[in-house]
Amino acid sequence: MLRTGDLAGELGFVSGLPHSATLRSLGQTQICILERERFETLLETEPHLVYQVMCNIVRATHDILRRMNTEYVELHKYVTRHHGIY
């Protein structure tokens, strides 16, 4: 579930690979689409804006990785505590 201000497709945006998810809205939704090619044209005219956007992408990706690591550790603790019976 995404919340207000969350990013989607940020890894595909950075890597240029196709998206692996489909999004559906549960209610009224407002989105902002950022196309990589058009975004790259801002490098010369708006470098600070590009920097801020990329910082947000890195921050969002870092948050996802941190949550995944925490969930992995908790799952590992659960499995090893129960000797592989799950």
C-alpha cells in the first residue's frame, strides 16, 4: 500500500528496466509522472531540482531495503527458533 508522497517505479526509472508491478487505486488519486528522458533534459537548467529528485529516489529505495532487511531478520529468527518448522 502506497501513501501520500510515496514513489512507485523508482528502480525502473533509475535502471531503465521495465516495471515489475501494476498499481491500482482504492480511491481518488492524483499522480505525477516523471519520464526519464524529459527529466534528463533538466540536468543543465535545473541541476538542484534533479539532485533533490534523485535524493528522494535514493531515500525511498533505502527505506524499502531497510524494511526488507528487517523482515528477513525477523523471518530468519522465526524459522531458526522453530528449527525450520513453519
